[in-house]
Amino acid sequence: MANLNLTLTRLKNSALTLLMTIPLATYAFAEEKLNGNNPLSFGQAIKIAQKNDPWLVGNHHKQQVLESMSSAVNTWADPQVSVALANLPVNGFDFTQEGMTQVKVGIAQMFPRGDSLAIKSQQLKIESEAFPFQRKNRQATVAVTVGSLWLDAYRIQQSIALIEKNRSLFEQLVDVAQVSYSSALGKSRQQDVVRAQLELTRLEDRLSLLAQQSSRYVGMMSSWLSDTSNDDNAQASLTPHYYEKTFELEEKLPEIELLNVNLASNEHWLTPNELVHYFTSHPSVVAVDKKINATKTGIKLAGEKYQPQWGVNASYGYRADTDMGSSRADLFSVGVTFDLPLFTENKQDKELQAAISETEAVKTEKTLLIRQLLSGYASAKGRLLRLEERQKLYQEKLLPKVHSHVQATLSAYTNDDGEFSEVVRARISLLNSEIDLLTLAVEEQKIRLELNYLFIGEIKITNAEQNLYQSNRKQTAAITGEQE
């Protein structure tokens, strides 16, 4: 009996010691590696995804199309050359028989309507200027998407690490309950043993569920890490080590620096009119501005259709000498052609009206986009402020109290003055609180990603194509929290 009591006491003390070795929700999580030798960091995931994004390549080719067309359209139509045998008599097909028979060579040239070619060239050039801003917006969008997936995968994997660290404690509690129940002096009941085994089974189920969620996020992130740039057969070749059932993520949670701290975290809220100018330089908005300017140029182009189209033609006719040997004069002709835009009501007027309506439609597209950015800002800022309040509440009040409660219930049970069920509930409550705090920390970084996307317009593009790379480096450094 004495040995049994000694064993029971040792198990209880072991459980208490194991509990005290688990840190109080600092989310400096498990040291052991999940898989592989090269952990994927937050910044690496974003850079790989941006580098391997085929959308950027396609967008660059589309820009080259418009730039080439801009030069091509600002060129006159090729002159037309004609060669003819004119007025040949059919009763003998004799070239010298009739005086009007001649070999005729002509050339004709049509001229564009007004300045339509220059205006069309300008329109295409303006359209092409939108593409660098589209690529910048795309890179920022990829950073938010892949960064959010990385953070979700990080949250899942670190939650698994937390549960794994606590599972050994629950296994110890099962042993304590079983030994106490088998002891005549123990106060544990059969339901305590079943409860401990049940909670251990629930932990295993949570691990299975988390593993399922991890596979989802890792799979979604792997698609962004694929590289098909050098594959002529369109079979995806993936970046090494980053396309597995699971792969290791860096254990450090990134601290993303806000691009505009005053607007993002200040309790004072500006009015929509005061906020608008912060978003007018956003790449997506600038791209729409370029589209608006291009459609305005389209109005000018439609106006040129009221101008007549001119053309000039000239021809030289060679005539043979007469049968008597007398020479015949060769003939030269020159003329001008032009059309008269008389029936404009159902053509030019409608085309001009269509161009004006198209411009107004694109303007509404810009208005809706700015509204969307304002809405995203209001939502993200509100969530960030409330999230910071919850984190403060968890760290300063809730977690210390939960941890004290765990210590008190386990100590009471060790001294035979408490219920086993209270020990289990307190331990589960602490585990859930630690996972909740982890979730809050991850959600904060995701919201910071969203806010930084909204303010990337503050990184100016003075020369869209030449400064694009440098601007993207600044943007990526700001989003990932890394050095340039």
C-alpha cells in the first residue's frame, strides 16, 4: 500500500512538474522541426510566388503588344500601284491600231482623316502605360494572398505543436487517474479515468482536424510556388522542397510594419472625403486613370471622323507609234479624291456618343474601386483596433488568471482537495487560450497585410517601367518586414 501511495504521489508531482515547464502562452512554440531542412520563411514565400507568377509575364507581353501597335498605327497606308493595258481593240488585239491603246502605270495614296493616326497612336500609348501599375497591384495582391496562406499554415502548424506539447500532460493525467482509481486510498472514480481518456482522444481528433486544414493551406500555397516559365509542354515544375504533402515553415511569426501607422492604428477616424486622396495614387486606381485618359483620347479620335479622307492618284500611259511611223504622245493623269461626311447622324454622331459614354462608364469604375478601397480600409482598421484590445486583455488579464487557475486546481488535486474533472477542464482552458492568443497574433499580421496593400500607392512610380523593380522591392520589404 505504501508503494502504491508513493507511486500515486510521484505521478501527481510529475504532472505538476510537466505543467510548470509549459510556458505561459508566449507562443515561442515547439523547437522540433516539422519536415525538411530548409524552412520556408514568410518573405521567401511571397518572393517565390511573385517571381513565378505567369500573370506578370502575360501582362508584360500585353504591354509590348500595345507599344508596338502604337508605332504601327501612326503610319500612312501603303500606296497602291496599278499596271493596266487600256483600250486594247478586240478586233485584232493590235497595240498600234488605235490611238487610245496604252500601257498604263498608276499610283494612288490615301491620307488619314485629320490627325486620326497620331491620336490613335497616343491612345494606345496611354493604354500601355497602365500595365506597370497593373503589375504592381498584382504583386501586392499576390503578397496579400500568399502571405495570408503562409500565416494560416503557420497558425495550424504551431497549433499542432502546442497540442503535441500538451498531449504528454494529458497522458500523465490518464496515468494519475488510473493509478488513483485502482488504489483503495485514491479518490479518483471510474468516470475520472474515462474523462481523461476522452479528452486525450479529443486531442487526437483535434490534431487530425488541424492536419487536414494544414494540408489545405499548404496545397493552396504550393500552387503559388510553382514555376512553369521554362516548361514548353505546360507541365508544372515546382520550386524544390516546396511541393510536398507538408513542408516546414519558419517558426518565427513575422512582425509586419505598417506603411501608414497614423491612419492604420490611430483611434481618430477621417471622413471619406479626407481619405480619398490617400487612395488616388493606388496602382489599381492609377491604372484605371490611364484607362480613362485613353477613352478621352477615343473621344478625340471619334471627332476626327467628321473630317474628310483625302487621296491622290497619278498615272502614266505609254502609247505606241502609228502604223505610218508617226509618234503618239504619252499621257499623264493626276487626280484627287475625298469623301464627304454628309450622313453623320447615324454614324459619326453615334460613334462620338459611344466614346463619351465609354469614358463615363470607366469613371464609374474608378468611383467603385475607390469605394472598395475605402471600405477595405474601414474594415481592416476597425478589426485591427479591436484585435489589439483583445490581445491586451488576453495577455494582461485572461491568461494569467487561467494559468493561476490551472496551478490551483492541480495543486488542490495533488493534495487530495480537488476534483479531477476541474484539473482537466482547467488544462483544456489554458490550451484553448494559448491557441486563441496564437490566432489573434496571426490575425493581426493578416490585417496588417491588408492595410499595407491599401497604402502601397504612397510608393510613387515616377517612370513606370524603369522604377518598377525598385518600387516593388520597397513594397515587398514593407509588406514582409524584411530589409531590402
